[in-house]
Amino acid sequence: NASSIEEPIKPTFHVDHTQLLIDGKFVDSASGKTFPTLDPRNGQVIAHVSEGQHEDVDRAVAAARKAFDHGPWPKMTAYERQRILLRAADLLEKHNNELATLETWDNGKPYEQAAEIEVPMLTRLIRYYAGWADKIHGLTVPADGPHQVHTLHEPIGVAGQIIPWNFPLLMFGWKVGPALACGNTIVLKTSEQTPLSALYAAKLFHEAGLPPGVLNIVSGFGPIAGAALASHMDVDKIAFTGSTATGKIILELAAKSNLKAATLELGGKSPFIVCEDADVDQAVELAHFALFFNQGQCCCAGSRTFVHESVYDEFVEKAKARALKRVVGDPFKSGVEQGPQIDSKQFEKILKYINSGVENGATLEAGGEKIGNKGFYIQPTVFSNVQDEMLIAKDEIFGPVQTILKFKEIDEVIRRANNSRFGLAAGIFTKSIDTANTLTRALRVGSVWVNCYDVFDATIPFGGYKMSGQGREKGEYSLKNYLQVKAVVTPL
Ligand code: NAD
């Protein structure tokens, strides 16, 4: 575990795309305002990015409306749309390393993770939804009476999309893939912490032949550009990924404006349950991955590690040893498992949670400190003897802090795992199919991983129960978010 971090490696890459993307062109914000996007390794400015204001959102929505009402996109054949999306996927693949560089620079995630997992997953996702473009169709309905009835599945119109900073490119793909396949036009607002990679990716979609106005990107701040988009009277749908607190605001803005449809992918505090029959070494490794992946900044992080009392002590010892071995360092360096946290605000928040864990009487087994004096690095931290009512067991910390809780009975762990306002995901580690089935049915969460964790694919739906969200993204389920159903009735 590094106690200091070396000088950051300088990417040999020039950041060219920092303006807003409206109607197929990169343009300044009307006010000329910019904001700095920072390198989490040292807090220094990577680039100044155009800051979208209310009037810029208006311009972007007008472009998207024009492209929807008069442009070729919703009207072209599904096969033509599919071919453009497939060309875009080819370009994303070709520019894998540039995209991964921007992602790591802006976000701080390990470059190998961005280059080998995330950008390829984005490419896969766009190909998957390209495949759907010509497979979206309605039904014939056997109505009672002398009528022929069928349904048309039509695009919803202008989709507003707001994404977070933890997986900027994947969140971009989860949103634009299905919306474009269904023939919608888009205004997407990136997170103010990570505006760069989506601008680059959107440029590639235009190179692939996407007509102007179909995909507009507005960088900017949540309460300004985000709120303008969510409350816009000419936006037909809002898809949001971010915190539960902001999700509530989005839903309120959508309701108070034009009652636009809303999909929400929100926070979590997911249980990872290690049963008495589990292989402890495998469970330790998987629980470590479930929590620490992406610096602990995953909505579905397995952030409550419940361990059966019979293997608890052994598990804690091994979890501690694994955390102490975790390689923290410059995310551009090969072999690094953990980079810095996204920014000073998150960094301070995580350190406060660590303090609260110590003050509330949990046992600090490993880590607990910041690393070095530059950037936002935090030691991989493990707490044992965590009780359900402690803040570290209830709140979404969104950092590299594993909390290990002890349980005795399956009924007890079901009750405790479900005793959360969140319901995003769960991990179950057991050799017994009966135990796995019992837990799977009882847990009120949108994803269950049995003897695995964080397995994602374009085909697998994702979303939350309870305050973790509304609706599902990915897979066939996501198409519903971007389609209207028209019933057509004709006398026989
Ligand atoms: P956040 O809610 O602070 O911000 C998310 C986005 O919303 C950003 O683009 C931000 O600018 C915008 N925003 C903020 N305030 C707004 C407002 N008043 N009106 C409109 N837009 C506004 O979340 P974050 O810190 O960027 O991301 C972390 C959160 O996202 C965590 O809670 C995490 O669990 C969640 N998340 C969920 C999923 C999922 O699929 N369920 C995936 C990734 C992240």
C-alpha cells in the first residue's frame, strides 16, 4: 500500500473537444462561460470546457426537436439507422485508446480498466442496440369486435439524458444506444466532473453519419443545465443516472413541467452475503472486487459485506490482507488497481465517513488515511465489527471503504440486507443452490449475482428497487424507455 504517490504521468494527448455539441457543430456557450475540468491525480486543470446555461439547453433542445420533426433520423429505415450505429461502434473501437485516455485523465480510474473493459463494453453496447434497430415492432391485437387492431411502436421524441461521473462513457452508452436505436433525438448533459470523453465519443457518432441535431451534448452544472433540461417543456423524456437526492429533484422537475416520462438509476448500499459453506478465499477476493472496483465509486458496490459467524474471523483477516496488498497509484501506470477519488469533495466526504466509523466503535482493520499530499488518493480501508445502525453501514460512501458485518441465520441476514432504503443489487456467496434460491427470491434488489459480482453485459437489464430507481436500462427492457405505443383500430 503506497504511502506516497509519484509524479503523475503526462498523457501524450491533446484535448480538442471542449465546446458544446449542438446541431452537429462544436460551439461556445452563448454566454462564453467555461469551467475547468480537473485531473484527480493532482487537482490541476486538464482543460476549460464550455459551460452550458439555460439558453444553451434551449438551443440544443430546439436542434433536437428540429431533427426529430423534420430531420431524416426518425424517418429513415431502421436498417439505415442500424448501419450508422454500427459504423459509430467501429469508430469507437478504433479510437479505444484515445477514449480510455480521456476517461482516465478526467476520472482517475485505472487506464487498463478503461481501455480493456469499459470502452470495449461501450462498443459492444452500441452494436447490441444497433442490432435492435430493425427488430422493434408492434403487435396485432385480437380485440373483441369487428375491428382490426394493431400497435405501432414509435420513438418518444426528444430525450433528455443526464449522466454521472463514475462511468462517463458507459453511462453515455447505456443512454444513447437504446434512444438512438428507437429513432429518438437526444440532448445529453454530462457530469461537470467528467465532460471530456462523451464529447469525443459523440464526435465519432457524427463521423459515422449521424445527422446533425440527433445527438447534442451540453456540458455544465446540474442545478443550471441539468435542471433546465429536466424541466424543459419540449423534452419528451428524461433519463437520469446519479444520486437518489438528485433523482428526487429530477422527478419533481419532470412532473412540474410537462409530466415527461422519467427513468431513474440511483444510488445503492448493496449487500454481499458470504454464507457458512462458502470458499473463504474466493469469497474474500470477490467481496474485495465488489467493493473496491472503480475506487469504490460504483452505484452497485457491494458495500455491506455480511459474513456468517462461522467464517467471520478468517474472512476478516484475509479481507484485511487483501486490502493491504491492493496496488494504489497513478492510474496510467500498468498494474495499478486503484487511482484517486474523483474530487476534493468526495475525498473529504469519504474521510469523514471513515472517522465516523472509528468514532462509532467499528474496528479499523486496514487503511483509513489519505495517501500523499497531491490529488485525492485514499488507502483501501476495511472495517470489521460493523453494526447495522452505524452511518458507514447505512449511507452510500462511494469510496474504498469495506464494512464487514456478522450474521448467524439466513432469515436474519435477509431481514438485515433488506433493511435499507436502497435496493440496487446483491451478491450471494454459497455452495448451496437452495440457499442461493432462498436469498435470491427474498432480496428486494434489481440485480442478484450468485457466486460472482459486477457481471455486466449489454443484454442484462439493470436498475433498482425502492429508492435505487425506476425503470431498467440495458437489454431489451431499455427500449421501453424510448418508445411510445400507438393503438390503431380499423373496421373490418
Ligand atoms: P449527482 O446526482 O450529484 O449528479 C448526477 C448528474 O446529475 C450530474 O450530471 C449532475 O450535474 C446532475 N445534477 C446534479 N444536480 C442536479 C439538478 N438539481 N438538476 C438536474 N441535474 C442535476 O451524482 P454523482 O455524484 O455524479 O454520481 C454518483 C451517484 O450516481 C451515486 O449515488 C451513484 O450510486 C449513482 N449512480 C447510479 C447508477 C445506477 O445505474 N443506478 C450508475 C452510476 C452512478
